[in-house]
Amino acid sequence: MSVFLSYHKITSRIDFGICTRKPNDFEQDVAYIASLPKLIQPTITFDDGYIDTYTEAFPILSKYGLKATLFVISDMIGKSNSWDANFFGSFKHITQSQLRELSDYGWVIGSHTKSHRSLKRLSPNQLQEELCSSKHCLENITGKPVDFISFPFGRYSPQVIEFCKGAGYKRALSIAQESPDGFVQRSLAVYRFDSIKQIKAKLSNQQFEMLRLRAINSFSNLTVVMHQLTTYSTS
Ligand SMILES: [Zn+2]
């Protein structure tokens, strides 16, 4: 079974988010991964679809002969990150033509939903919309089937899995946990402050690193609450 390492932003810009990784650190990770035997190399994935996946990560991965999987928020293609803007300004998302180029080059393009809401709390209609419209949008851009999804904040429920299967998805990723039926696999998030030692610990499934990832992920649940509060107070 594949192991997935999950990245978000790759940039040297100042950003307080723990999911931002500097290009130099990322290159060290990639050099290490490329040095592993093919059979045990993890799959590198990117959530959110920031433009730096194309401008920073793509050249580094290509230099080492690796490809990746990119999960895109379909509503944000070609736009700035109003959904996740912070004190340090906004960050741009990948454009349609860049997305097509990555897909043509052999990257796998998956959905990270339509608007990055936590899927657990949505009505059936909203859930359907998040899953189906992102899938169709990405299929139109790439001309290929999109059957892989990564859940925002890693959150899902049995109902979410059922709706994913109904929408035509074949597999899913969560940074929180896998599902008993194997439909959802867990991906291992890589954070700003991770060292190569920690990357190795993630890959060898070391218990302390797993507990640490769980603790960080429970903080990300706070982010979901903050997003919901902001949405309610501005809508
Ligand atoms: Zn995300």
C-alpha cells in the first residue's frame, strides 16, 4: 500500500502557517525521497492547489525525476486565497493552463472539493455540490477522469464516503485517519518545522511521530471552528 506525504505551500515568503515549507527544505526532502528504492518511495501530494506547487515544487521534483499528486480547490483556480488569507497577505492559486501542463506531464490531479469547507457538516445537497462540481471542473480542464479526493482538514464521515463513491471517486486521502474499509487512506502531513529525521520517522511509522501528527491535527480542528465562526460572522 502506498505511503503519502502531504504538503501544502512551498514558498520562501513569510507566512505563519505551519503548513508552509521553504523550497530549500522541500528540496532536501525530495532528494532524500529520490534516493530511496522506487518500491518504498512515498507519493508526494499537495493540498489546496497554490501556484507555488507549479512555480517552486514542480521544477524541484522534475530535477529529481519525480512526479506528484495535486489536490485542487476547484473554485479557487486562477484566484487569490480569499478563503485562507492572513496577516501576510494573500497567496495565488494555480491557473487552468498550469494545471493542464502538470496533468499532461504525468501528475495525478485530484479534487480538494469545490470551496474547502469541512465536509462533515454539510447537507446532502451541499455535499453533492462540493464533490461533483469539483470533479467535473477538473475533468474538463485535464481531459482525464478525476477519481481521487483529499478531504479538507482531513475530516469526513461514513456519509461523506458514501457520497464520494456515488460521485465516482475511487479513493480518498485524509491527514487525520484512514477508514476501516480502506477507501480513505491516511496521508502524513509535512510541516514547516519538520527535519529530515522527522520525515524518516513519518515514513517508518514511528509511534512518537504518529502521536505528534495526531496532536497537530487536533489543532487543525480548531482552524475549522475558526473558519466556521468567520463565515457565520461575515455572511
Ligand atoms: Zn486544504
